[in-house]
Amino acid sequence: MRKARLGRTNLEVSRWALGGIPLSTVMGGKDEETISRVMHTALDYGINFVDTSRVYMDSEANIGEVMKTRRKECIIATKSHSRLYDEVMADLEESLTQLQTDKIELYQIHELYPDEAATVMGKGGALEAFQKAKDQGMIDYIGLTGHHVDLLADLMKTDEFDTVMFPFNVIEREPEKELLNLAKKKDIGTIIMKPIAGGAIRNIEKAFRFFNGYPVDTILNGVATLEELRGNLKCAENSVPLSPEELADFEAEVAPLGKEFCRRCSYCMPCPNDIIIPVMVHVYWQQIKDCKLEDLSPERKQTGQNLTIWWQACSECGECEKKCPYDLPTIKRKNELMKMFEG
Ligand code: SF4
Ligand code: SF4
């Protein structure tokens, strides 16, 4: 497995890293045994970097089980979604316990929104806790993550962050404008999330080769099964960039996806009415949206009907829409589906 220097951290991380969401049994992953096998196989292959978060349910605990025997082979990154000093400190203690370690190499501010920046960076905010944890040797480096690329770029200029994590793929190209150059200039390590846009991009070979044309350090590869891991690794080792013609073909290939689709990131969860929103939104978007009822196959009609039963529990509280980094109109989509199947 190719390795890369993760910016000023000087950590030598694998070019492809394990994403922590599918390492949770409740966020798209399989059972604990499968998760353990995926992790062991990834480590055997030379993947030495795993990224998780306090909010990925049992992901940290599942990683911790593997770390009992393989800690020296793995660089751990995790995140806190808390915005205040005391809450971050409590999160960190819990992460250390769950991960069964006494130190985390990279601790990151999770999914920062523009209206939270002043709190995080101000007195009594999250950053103070990160700095304290670094001084006390509980963490080595501080990272920043989010979907708001302009905000990330602004905060990178403060020089408080050693790494930055952001979505980047052939559809989501905003980082090309400023962020990538800025990271290079400031020697900030770059960690890419959503390399296949949450599964929407099906051409894995081209999706992975796309990154060979950019100065990015490591790319998170979220896999739930050994088959997915092995399939992805075959493409991951190809270091040939896309030619201009191949890139143009690839852009044309993904153009029908548009921008308004679910990346299955689960940030909209939990729903107060126990709706599994990513599944509901994704299945609708993939199988039913843009179709007429009469054109749906019997299987898809059945799927649509099943979705309406689940959606009946939705009280339209709007919480999921507030949390979705892509501003997806979940309630509107739900109502379109209900209308399609009404009667
Ligand atoms: S709007 Fe509906 S789906 Fe979204 S969080 Fe509220 S109840 Fe759940
Ligand atoms: S609806 Fe939005 S927040 Fe929820 S999984 Fe899809 S992209 Fe993520």
C-alpha cells in the first residue's frame, strides 16, 4: 500500500484509510465479527490509518477491540462533535476508553458549521480543550473536518490545525478553488471523505484514479465487507492519473447525478421518530425518483409502498434537514413519495 506524509504531522499514513462509519453495527456496518475481519484484513494489507468519531455509535468500540492486539500498526484519528471545552474533554476520555488506548494521534473537530465557529474558536470553546489535550499528551495533532469548504479555508489560515478533512470527488469539486493550494502552502495534511459520493459514483476505478491528479494525502475508504475492501483495493493501488479525455468522459458519466442526492453520511440521524433516514432517502432517490408509478417494476412498487409505511411516522419536525450538510429537502422528498403512492 502506498504511503503519504500527512502534512506537518509527518505521520506516514496509507494513501487509502479506513472510514469509521461502516465500522459501526448501527451506521451501515455489519456485525462485530465482520467489522473485525475487515479491520484485520485492512491492517494486513498495509492500511495503517483509521478515522472514526465519538458520534459513530459503536465504531470506536469495535476499533478498540482490534486495537487490543494491533495498536502499533495503526494510526488512529477520531473526532468530537462537541463545541465546548468541558464537553470535548468528556468526549476525549470516552474515546480513549472505547478505543482502548492512552493516546490518539489525530483528534478532530467534527463537522463544523459556520455559525459554530466563534464558539469553537473562542474562550471556553472546543479548541481550548484540543490544545490542552495536546499539551497533556492525550493527543498528538489537531484536525478540522466539515463540508463548508470556505469555512475550512478561513480556519486553516489561523494555523491552529494540522490536518483538514473535506468531501472531494468528481462531483464535489469546490476544494479545487482554494483549499487544496492553501493546504499545500501551509503544509496541512489533507484527508478526503466521500471519494465515491456516498456510493452514488459507481465507477470505482475512475473515482479512485481521479485523486492521482491532485495533491491530496489520504482518502477515506468506507467499507462494510471483505468483498468491498478487496474490490476497492484493486483500484486503490493504480497510481495513474486520469487523462484529460478520461476526466471529461467521467464528468459526463456522473452529470446525470446532479448534486441533490443522499451521500448516506447519517448526519441527519437520529430521527426522534426512529426513521432510518439515510436508507429511506437513498432508496427513494436511487430507485423511484424521476419515475412514473406506472413505469415502476413490481419490486420497486413494493419498495415504494414499504417506504411510505415507514414515512408515516414522520412528524415533519425538520431536525434532519437542519443537520444535512447537503441541504437535502427530505420532507419534500417524503411528500413526493407519499403523493405517488396515495390511494
Ligand atoms: S422531519 Fe421526519 S424524518 Fe426528519 S427528523 Fe423529523 S420526524 Fe424524522
Ligand atoms: S439525508 Fe443528508 S445528512 Fe442524511 S444521510 Fe443523506 S446526505 Fe447525509
